[in-house]
Amino acid sequence: MSNSTYNKMWAEAQEGLNNLLQTETEDKSPKPLKDHPIVFQMLATFYVKYVQIFHNLETAYDQIVHPQKRLVIRQVLEGVMGRILELKNEMVELENSEFHYFDDILQDQKLCPEHIEIPIPRYFIKEKLKVLKEREKILAQILVNAGLQDIEPKKHIKVMTFEEAIRIIQISERARQGRLRAEFMKQIYLEEKRERQARLHSGKSPNLDASAVCIQKVWRGYIQMKRTEKIREEEMIFLGMSPPPHFHRISASLMQAQRVEAMRCEVQEKHEEEYKKALVAIKNRLREMEGPDIKESLQEQIRQWFIECRHITGKFPDYPDEEDGGSIVIFSQKTPEQVAAELAAKEEELQKKSKDKGKKGKKEKEKKKKGKEKGKEKQEKKANEEKEGWKMAPSNFLPIMEEGNNWYKDVWQHREEGWNFHQEYDPELVKEEKRKEVKEEIRVQVDELMRQELKNLKLAVDREKDKKKRSGKKDKVSHAGLVIPPAQFLTQKWGYNLLTSRSGTKTRTKSFAVEDYIKNARTIDSLYKELVEGGLLIKPKTVKLSDYVGEYSYLGTTLRQVDIEPMPSLADVRQLIALYGILPLGSQALHEKSPLVKALLLAGPAGVGKKMLVHALCTETGANLFNLSASNIAGKYPGKSGLQMLLNMVFKVAKQLQPSVVWIGNTEKTFYKKVPKAEKEMEPKRLKKNLPKILKSLKAEDRVLIVGTTTRPFDADLRPFCKVYKKIILIPRPDYASRFALWKHIILQNGGSLSKSPTISCLAKMSDGFTQGHIIYAAQTILSERRIRQLNRKPLTAVELMGALARQDPVYKEEEDMFKAWYAKTPLGKARAKALMEESGVQTRACAQCPDVHTVQRENGLQRRHQADEAFQRLADKITAAEQSKAKVYVVLANFQLFFQQKSITTKKIETLGMYVQKKSSKYSEAIFLLKNCQVKVQRDSRQYENP
């Protein structure tokens, strides 16, 4: 696309942003809103619109080649990203859920789910591509030197003896001769067959008409079959159920567009370099041409201020310090009296601060006593806010967006650029920008000169002597040619006092303190090398977030409207990884001002792609990956001091080479309730006490994210677990739509081809319960090199793939229910359940006032109880029809039936259980076990099915 196209895209995005900013400022009503659905609808609408603007701005920033326009777009882009994170945080606090569904908003605005997909800004990697390549080379070199990686990966070639080689040649030659012999014998057989048929029909004359009819019949059938297949294929393409024939071909226009994008990136880099050079050249030119005039005018104005102050106050004023702004204070359109009054007020404030320092110790003790009272007050405030209603929290990014929007309006909206066809930098804008910088630099120089001139005037006219305060220099200790900081610094940093003992008397300098300082005064390069050699800093796999295939859930809003909590889709998980991980790690400004996420937990069954998401985080942001899993740090840096040293090294390097991701695999082991005997030697709970301290030490400037992955979160102690991981993403097994897209993606990725038969839909239906890992394993097992070569003659079928899939254990519904039950115990899950109970309580009170609805519900309950009795009777007949242990099974069944009569519960699970018991009727222990488990489940779920 051309420059005008991307300029138009930018203008449309700015127009939409301007309308949104106006709407947000208008909607800031002082009165809190009490209707939560209306509030969520408003927030969700803002969110969807900001994401659309984000798409356009990201594309424009990546493709526009004008360097000064890109500065404006970058500022607005970061503001939009930050506002999206703020709106997401508001929705989480409002709904008490990490997952939100916008089906109705997409339908109203006629948008597709792709329009609300969070794009990953390409400048995250482009701007530091050289640094990342250098880091990869250093990492590879360290691994090679340590013997952990080969320079060139060796191909595993099986070495064979001379006899084996001769035997293989003999086998292949005998097989070739056998094939030739078989072909020759086949020809002899066909000739003999034709001779026999000729002898049989030798007495009959050939019927030409019958032969012609036979040939016509076969040919017309063949033609009609081909015609029917073509019509059916065209119909399927028209309906969108089959891809067009040119769908998988590489489009020539697409290739041309990719080449143009690559060329635009080169032009972009070239214009950027020219712009940087122009900044220096134009600044130097302005300093030479306009600098002397600026300096002279400033000196004249300051001298005039001296004279006016002396005329009014009778003496020369004190020159403002550089910290207060220097001569800027003079030129801020204030009278000399106002300037003198402000300076006097500042001196009084400094005196007050020095007096207040002594009172801080007493106040700190009082603060500790009031800490508990403040906690209670905060809880009361939250309760009052919930009663009053909802208010929009103040935004850190609205001012940034408004400033960028005003910058666009003032400079670029109506700017004539007919002369700038190649979109190079605008020298006039550079002059305006650099003129301010030159003026500021000259002002600092003039301030120094005028301070000296003022001192001379005071000495000559007022006979005032300037009092100089000289601060004594602190002593420094040198050791072995190194300059060591003062003793106070070492006392604060390393916990040792060089000059005093514990009793406070002066003693000799302790040598071990200096040795500890020298030992710990290490470079980042040496620490980096040690972590790589120890396997604590690993190379992430090159995986993009888009490779995590999953479809959007189209029924989320509908299910929530009928009080059913839907399982999140894989597309929702992908969104959260982008919002909580990639965007904050990729931008420093975003990480400092957006809602801070220090730790993230990915919980889900084995094979759902948790590790893949961790590697995608590092790939999309160029982050370092540290592995602090319990199995990885076992036996390394033993003892408390060793662990402290390990954590200091890891987080020092992580902060210095940010962004960084600290991955803790199987993180439930760190928070075990009780450590299994087999894992006691590994000491899995080493990090349990240190992780909360580390999280406290992480600041907004540190782009470091701790990511934990777990397949068994219910084994961990919930309270400290949730104290560390405040953001929890529950990853489910894929649904039908995600499995359909996943099968298609994986088959094509592994060299397979999609047949015309409905193989993919069958696979997606039959693979319910299996995870992405299972599907990938099945595809890779079947699609070997030999099978790929046979695809032209023998198309791939669903039976082959299902055979490989059936050899693996799926994720059963019981395991998924365990994850749901565990998530319901987390703080966010509890808050969500409490909010739903409050809503249902309001609805129940409203329904109680309506007798007709109450009667209908009672009748439905009686009907469900009658159906349950019938289902249990059928189940009892099937079990008692067996040969052994009838009494035990029937007693369990009778007790369960008695419980069931008290509760009115749906019979779907019971019918399924009956079918299973009928197949396993010979194993009564299994039948009893299943009945007891079903009883526990029904007891747990019975509340939502009770009669009103």
C-alpha cells in the first residue's frame, strides 16, 4: 500500500480516538452507577473500540516511513495500549472474572472476533533486533564452551559393517529381480487368458452394436460421475464448506505486498538515520547562528530584573537555584516581590522539614498501632462503595492520549505535504524543537555567568559577602587497588561494620567484609555466564503467540445470561497472555503506569500448552527466560546462603537485562501441603518463603514477570499459593471449534494434506476430551516421511489418526471438575460466587412475590423427582439382574435413592451411570465405587437443583 493509504488509516484512527476521548470525558459523572450490566456494557464498548484503534495505529506505526509522524503515533499507541489494560482491570474488578465475552457488542457493531484480537506490536522486536541477535550468539558461545551444545548438530548416521552393506545390496537386488519376474509372469498370464477367451468365442461372430452400446454406457456413466462431482464441489465452495482450489496457493499479490512491506522497513530505517543526523546538525547550526543573540537577550533581561528588585526592595535579590529552575523563575511573568516571597517561603519550608525529621520516629510507632484500624476502615470503605455504586478509576493514560491527540491536531491534521513525496523529515519542525533545547542550554550557561555577576555587584555595591558552605568529603578505604565505598555504605549493603564492633567501640577493619564486597562486586557478564552454565538461564523456543491455535467462544454471553459459567476458550487464554504478559513486558512506559502484574499462574491439565505460552511470551518480547523449577534447582546452591545467592544472581541479571521471564514449572511443588517421600531429597519448598519477599522487591520499573505453570494446583496450600500468584489463568481442554482449527493447522504443519471428505469435522468430534498435546502427538506419529510420500495415492483418513489418538489417555470430566472446584476456592473465584449468590438472592426475592412462577417451579420439581425415581428403578433392575453380591449394590442404591428423593436433581448423570454399570455388571466393586462417586457429585451439585 502507498503512503497515502497509511496516512488515511492513521487519520481514521485519530478521528475515532478523538470521539472516544470526548465520550469518556462526558461520561465522567460524579454520581456512582449502581446498575452493573449497564456499567459492564459501557466498559466493554470502550474496550472493543480501543482495540480497533489499536489495530489501526499499530499497522500505521509499523508502515509509515516519516520519522516525525512515527513519534506522534508511538505516543498515542502506548496511551491506547495502557487504556486497554486499565479497562480490562476495571472489568475484572466489576465482574470478578478474568474472562469476558462480547458476543452482543460484536453483533451490534457488526464485527468479527478477529477485530477484538489483541495485536502484538512489531516494534517490540524490531527496535532491539541487533541486541537480541548478539545475545543469541553470546548464549550459543557459552553453551558451546561449556560443552552443553555442539557447534554443528551431528546427523545420527548408523555405521554398518562391510557384510551388512553387501547384504542390503543383495536384498534390494533380489527384490528388483522379483518385481521384474512378477511383471513378466503377469504378462504371460494375460496373454494366455486372451487366447482362452478367443477360443471360446471363435464360433460366434462379433456383435458390433452390443460392443458400441457397452462402451457408450461406461463412458456416459464416467462423464456423468465427473460432472456430478464437479457440481457438488462448486456447491460446497459456494456454501463455504470447502476451500477454493487456489486457496492453498501462494498469491502473487500477497507476495508482492510482503516485498513492499520489507522495502518500506528499509526506507523507514534509512529515514530514521537521516532524521537522527539532522537533529545534531540543525542543533549545531542553530547554536552557531542564533545562540549569541539568545544569550545577549537573556543577559539583558536578567540585568533589568536585578535593577528592578534593587529599586523596590533596596538590595539585590538572591539568584534562584538551578533546582528551582534558575532564571525560568524570573521569566515566569511574575513581579520581583512575588519572586522574593516565593524564595522566602521555600526557605521556611526547608527549616520546617529539618525540625519534622526528629518527630518521624514517634509517628512510625503510632502508625503501626493504627495499621489494624486502617485495614478495618478499608474494608468498610469497600462495603460502602459497593452500596453506593461504581465509579471509574482515574486513568494514567488519558492525559497521554489527549496530549498526542492535540499534537496531531495542531501539527499534522491539516499540514500540507505535497512537497514531501518521499516522506522524509520536516526541517522546520526540527528547528522548532531544537530551538527550545538550544535556548535551555544557553540559559544554564547564562545562569552561571549572572550568578557570578550578581556576587560581584553585591560585593561592590551592597558590601555583602557570600557565605560558602563546604561539605566535608567522606573517607574512602582502598584495598588491593580498588576504591571501596565508605564504611556506612558497606554496613547498609553487606551487614558488616568496618570501624566499630557490636559494642560500638572502634576496632581494626575486618578483612572479611572487604573480601565479601570484592567477591560480590561481579559484572553482569560473569553472572550471566554462570547462570547459563548452571542451566538456570535457558534459550526459549521460537514460538509465536499466533501459533497457539484456538477459536473464540460464541456462547459466553448467552450462557452467563442463564447463570451458567462458561469454560473459557483458547482464544480467551491467548488474549490474557497478550494483556498481562506481552504488552507490559514489551513497553517500559506501559509497565510503569499500567496495573502492575508481577506474577502469573497458568493452571490446566497436561498438554494444554502452558510451556508453549511461556516460550511465546519470551519470543514476542525478546525476554530472557530463567528456569527456577524445583527439579531444576535441586542440588544447586545448597543451604540458605546458597539459595539467597542464587536468587540475588537471577534477579540482578533479570533486572539488568530486562525484560525477563522467571519460569517456575510444576509450581505447586513449591507450595506442597505435605511433601511426598519420593521428593523430599529434592527440597521442592525451597522458594516458598522467598517468593513473597522477591515480589515485594520488584518495582514498577522492573520488567520482570514470574510465571508459574501447574497441572495439579489442588496439591498446593491455597493461601500462600494465591498470595504469590494473584493473576490465575485457568486453561481448559479445547472445545469443538478449537479442535477443528487445531487439526487443520497441525495436519498442514506436519506435511499432510486436507482431503475432500469430512475428515477434519469427524476428527474434531471424536477427539473430545483430548488436549493439544495429544493431537500433536497423534499427527506426528502418523505423518512420517514414508506416509507423506504416499498421500497422493492413499489420502489421509480419520481412522489412522484416531488409532494413534486412542492410545493416549484423555482428560476426563472428573479432572476438569477438580480444576473448576479448585478455581472456585481462589479469591477471585470466591468473589465471583459471592456476587452470583447475591444476584440470585435478589432474583429469588423477586420471584417469591409472583405466585404463578412459584407454582410452575414446584410442579417442575415434582416432575423431576418422578423421573429420578424411574431412572433409579431401571438402574436397580440392571444391577440386581447380575449373579453375585446383589445385596451390597442394592443397599448402596437404596440409600442413594432415599437421598435423591429428598432432592430434585436432573437424571442425565444417572442414566449415563446405568449404561456403564450394565456393561460392567460382573464387577460389583466398580459399580459400588461409581455409585458412591456419583452420590458425592450429586450432593455437591444439589443446591442449584433444589425446589423453591
